Amino acid sequence: LSRLGDDRPAAEPVLAPEAWLGYWQGTADQPPVPVRPASVAAAYRRRLVEAEVAAAALAAGAPYPVAAAGGDGWGVGQTLTARGVLTHAAHVAEGRIVSYKIWAPTDALFADAGALTALLAGQQHASPAAARQALNAAVLALDPCLPYTLELQDA
């Protein structure tokens, strides 16, 4: 990690089902902003911390962190996963599921270019190969759960 040139602490993922419940019920215009790493090194550092926390929980026989909020037919449940916070939301009326939504960590980090752009902002590279390496490190730091292809267009 020291090679990546950043010693800032990693941001902890936050379970915030109440905020998601408000969005799901329509009382908030935008979904909560996911925790985005400040740097590639911070993203990798966060993964290491999450792995340590998960290993300690397994060794202790403790359940993995979960959180829930809801009432009157509306509910949101969250848990930490290997890639970040996974959120499920459901609306039930008259005993039937009216709607159901999943927000996965990959959705939160790759639905728009914000997280990737933030990781790459201000960087300059001596060659296309160096740019490709930096871009690949940034994508992997965000840990997509799907295959990806890098395409660089030299301007």
C-alpha cells in the first residue's frame, strides 16, 4: 500500500437503513451517497480492514453486521459484504410484495463515473501503459463483481 502513495485512513462502510428507508418511501429525492474511497490506497486499505473484521467475527462465532429499519409495510435491510454495503428494500401491502429493490456495492460505485473519477482526478501519466495501469488499479480498488474491459483512447 505504501507504493500507492497514500497513508490516509480508510473510510468505514456505514449501515444506514433509516436513510435508505426514507428514499424508498419517497420522502428523500436522492438515495444516500455511498462511502467512496478517497484514493486507490484507501480502497485497498478498507478491503484489508473489512477482511480482518470478517475473520475476527468468524473466529468469534459472531454474526456479520446487519441493520434494518421499517414499519407499516416498508422495510430496508443491510449487511456488509466483501465489496461493501448490500441493501435490500421491500414494500408489502395487503400481504403482497408491491415492490422490491436491491442496491449492490457495484451499483453504488459504478452506476456513474463519480467514484472512479475521484480516484483518478489530477493524475498525469507518462505513457498510455502507465495510464492503463492506474485505471486498472482504480477499477480493481472499487472491486466490481462483474468482468470489465478497459478501453483507452489516446487523444
